[in-house]
Amino acid sequence: MIVKEKGNAVIVEDVRDFDLDNIFDCGQCFRWERDEKGRYVGTAFGRHALIEYDGSSQILIIHGADEEDFQTVWRKYLDLDRDYGKIKEKLAERDKVIARAIDYGQGIRILNQEKWETLLSFIISQNNNIPRIKKCIDNLARTLGSPSGQFMGREFYDLPSPEVLAGATEEKLAPCRLGYRSKYLIETARQVAEAGLDSLERLGAPEVTSQEAFEALNGYCGVGPKVANCIALFSMGKLDRFPIDVWVRKVMHRLYGIDEGDMKGMARFAEQTFGEYGGIAQQYLFYYITHCKEI
């Protein structure tokens, strides 16, 4: 990987196993939008960027960033130091069925997102579709958050802090169209504010096991097993977590013959088959079932 700064952009050469649509359209993040050229504009960790990638030359360009931004934010956020080629080989060796899903969504990477944002996002995601989740999150940021700057002709807002959200009422959140999730968000914010944001951040530490993080996350209001697994996977580096939603239940039934209601059986199968890469396997399967019409 070769990194160069040019103008108001960072150019990263020799980026393999990477595809913007696979990454940003597989249900793991909700603050990015695709433009007519196939680029993605969005925000993370208070930074804004327009990201483009050329698969033929394996060049990644991050507009709106300098080399310091790349090294401190985008390199880790995009998980660029992980060898996904080797991971795909290992998964394909263990299971021939998932090899088809890997081939279909081979540019997927697991983003390393902000923990507080991910906690809020996946509470909002319950019984919701991706376009509506994105709208709800944007509404929340605009209603209670603070402006973080303009980029590409668009005004961006940070999400509210735990303290600000904890002080809100359901009436105050009504314009966000969050429905019953409003009370979950307010109570979760109160829990985080009382314990301190560090209590959430610490769950991503390497010494905290995947199971310990999962159990702690289940203690937040409105967080069940699926949401806890998503937060642990997409913001805490717990790559063995295997979130099971309606789409994963469908793909596990169609490809592996597991009954759609047997979520314990699915989790057990994932642990035994995919092991430490269960979350990465889950993303290949999720993308496959939601984008391939031939399954």
C-alpha cells in the first residue's frame, strides 16, 4: 500500500479486495450516500470525505483528506491493514457454499465505526429498512446534533452526545420519526451518560473478549442479541460475531438448509464453520441474499 497526498485528496495505491458498493451497501453503515459516478460521500469521526475506487488500477482516492487524516482516521476505518485475500481463502477452504457468496461480494470489508454512532444506528435499525434508517439517523443529527461543516455542497451534522440525547423527551424526538425506538435511545443515552462514554469505548479493547462485549451490550435498553452482535462486529473489531436478521435467516435456510426459526442452530453452525471470521462471512452472505437474484 502506497500513500500519497495530492491537492485536497489522499491517493492510496495497491488496495486489493475492495469494492465501494460491497462495503457501503451491505447494511453495516448508514451515513454514506452513493453519487452518480459510483463514489460515496459521507462522514465518520467528525471528518467528511468523498471516496472513489478504481478496481482495475487498485487505486483508492479519499477527497477532503490529507495524509494525517488518512493515518489517524481512514486507514483504520476502512480496515485497510487487514489481508482480506487470505481471509477469503480460509473461508472458502472451510466451506464451499460460502465461496459463491465471497465471489459475488468479494470487495467487502468490515468498517471500524464509532461505537456511540453504531449503538444508536442499530437500535434505530430494528424492524426498519436501510433507506429509512439513514433518514432517521440524519433527522436525529439535525434535530439534536451540532453542525460539523459543509462538504460537497452538503451540510453535515454530528450525532448528539449521550448527555444531550439523555436530556431529550420523546416529544422532542417526534420529528425524527423514530417511533417506539425514541424511548430506547433516550434510556440508552442515559445509561451511557451515567457510566461515561469510556465505558462503551472500553468494550472494544483487545483484552475484552467477544462474548464479554456481547453480554455488556445486551445491558443497554433496546439492545438484543442481533443488535449487540452488529455493534460488536462493526465498531469493536469482534470479527467472530454473527448477527442474524431476517435476511441471514433466509440465506442460511436456502444455502444450508437450516430452518429459518432455528437461530441457535445458525449461530452454532457459524461458530463451527466460520470461526473467528463469522462476522465477515455474515457480510458476504447478507450481501449475496440482498443483491443476487439467482439464489
